[in-house]
Amino acid sequence: MRRVLALLLAINLLIGLWLGLRAESVSEESEFLPASAARLELVSDLPPDVRESRERCAELGPFSNEDLLQELPALNESVWSLGTVVSGEQSLYRVYLGPAADRAGALVMLAEVRQRLEEAGLNIDSYVVAEGVLDNAVSLGLFSNIDNAERVRDQLLQLGYDVQLEPETRRSEVLWLSAKLSDIPEGQLESWRPILAADGAISISENLCETIAHRK
């Protein structure tokens, strides 16, 4: 029995010695960590002046167009930033002829196709595209329904025209105004509220500036 107790005591002493050496080794390693080593830091542990230093911004929107912006008095572009956000995309289908080599050729083609459409008794809207990749093409309609687009294409094919039908994506965008709260003249937001209230979709909100930086 005495031998068993002596053995247990020896084992306990060895375990205690090993744990003590292990703790000392970890402590020495911690003392020699480089000053640049990353350490976990809680936001709540930051000094108050650091927590309060994060800039806050006012955000106004969405505006469907710039018309209402013209009604806002003293809209200083050095204070307010105007940004855009894509609010949606629509898949459309354009039927067209051309494009012609220049604007004069496009106008001649437009006059000819309008005459042929009238003679055939077809009521199809047509005009010259004034910009973009289809500049100087004659558009014969932009359709949300591909069946309607194909019907117009087939009608022009029967008249002998080399008509094209291509998908086209139209993006709709809305406008937003944002500014640092510290830069906004005193009382300006309050004076704008009655004007903005005319459009029920426009709101005034306050956020951290970095959360709305993507709009600029």
C-alpha cells in the first residue's frame, strides 16, 4: 500500500514540474513576440476619441432624374457628391437596318423605308439612331416582347430589306446625393425637407461615410 501511495505522489510531482516548465516556456515566447505582431483589439476597448472619429454622412435619394435637384437651393457641388446606382435591368429586342456610312446616308435610308412601309400599309415607327454602336442605323422599334420584334422583322424581310434583330439590355439608374455632416451648412437639410417631401420616394438618412462610398 505504501508503495502505491509513493508511486502516486511521484507521478503528481512529475506532472506538476512539467506544467510549471510549460507555463514558463509560453511566458518567455510571449515576451519575445515582435512589436508588429497582430493582436486582437475590441472596439469597446478603443479610446472614445478614436471611436468618435469615424466620419458620418447624410444621404438623400433616390432621385429618378436631375430635375428635382435644380429646385434645391444652395446645392454646393463642393459639399455634395452626386452618385448613381443601377436600380434594374430590362431585356429588350431592337429591329433595325444598317447602319449607314454617315448621317446623310442614314436619312436617305429612313426616307426610303418610310415610303415602302406606307405603301405596304404598315404602321411601324422608324427613326435614325443618333449615338452608340448603332449610330446611323434606322431603328424599326425596341420591343420588350420578342414575338412582336420578330413580327416586325418578318414584315421588313417580306419587303426585301436585310433587317437585323438583336437583344439589347437597358439599365435604369437612380441618383443619390451625399455629403459629410460636418460640411453641410447649418439648417440646410431642414430647409430642403418640404421640397423633398413632394416626392414620397426620397428620404434623408445618416450613415457612416464608408458605407455609402460606393455611390460616388
